[in-house]
Amino acid sequence: MSYSIETSRSAQKELDRLNSKTYRVIARAIDSLAEQPRPNGSKKLTDSKNLWRIKIGRMRVVYYIDDVTKTLTIVRVVKRSENTYEGLLN
């Protein structure tokens, strides 16, 4: 069974700021998470219950997995050089 994908308002703003080529690559990776929410190379974030991240080039996508409702929520989409996890691990 595939997961439904939701995007937080802040993550959508981050996606909207990407150039079209980067957006297409990130969108394809996010879409693939519906079938495989924990792909090879994904990492569960330390000190969090259900936050995960994937790397796509220099970009990071942080997302929350709810296995009960089969929902995946995109929380952040940022460049590696930015503070990717600030405010997420409280």
C-alpha cells in the first residue's frame, strides 16, 4: 500500500523557491517516497520519533512518517549548507 504525501506550508514555500530543474528532481524523489518511504540512503534523525531525511545532491528533504495512517509529511526542503534541522528536534 502506498503512502499519501502531504507538504507543510513552510516546505511548500521552500519548494517554490527552487529553480525548475532542481524542483523536478526533488519532486520526483518525493513522489517515489509514496511507494518506498524508507529508501536506501534515507536516515532516521537522532532524537526524533518519526523524522527521516533523504539526500538529493546538495539538497535535503526532511519528512515525517505516520505508519498508522500511511501518511508522509514533507517538513523541510533545504540546501545542505543551511541549518537543515533547526527547530525540528525539540
